[in-house]
Amino acid sequence: MDSKSFFRKQDERIDPLALRPRDAAAALGISPSTLDRLTRAGHIPHVKINRLVLYRVESLRKWLEEREEVGRDTEGK
């Protein structure tokens, strides 16, 4: 492998494996304080590394899917 192929290209984008709180809150469409409250209550999956809290993208997707409610048509009943 030559040294050029080892380094990624300048314009190549890497999808993050985990998000910091501000980015996770934005991705979920909630405020950072709501995310903090959910995290402290143990309701949302997170990874803690020393004082750093991270939210795995896949865990957030799964968490949302588990809470998704499918609307039911209640008209005509």
C-alpha cells in the first residue's frame, strides 16, 4: 500500500459513528436540555468516556424506531 492511499482525500467525507450532545440533539430535533434530561434519566442510549458523553448514531436510530407510533385512522368508528 502506498502512502497516498493510506490518507483520505481532502474532500472525502467520513460519516460519524457517534455524535456529541449538541449534534445529537439537533439530529433528534430536540433541545440540548431535553437530551440531557433523557440521558440523566437513563432513557436514551449513550456512551460515557470519562466526562465525555457520546451518542452512537445507530443506537439513536434504533431508539427512535422502538418508540415510533403508527397512526391509526379512527374516523368512521
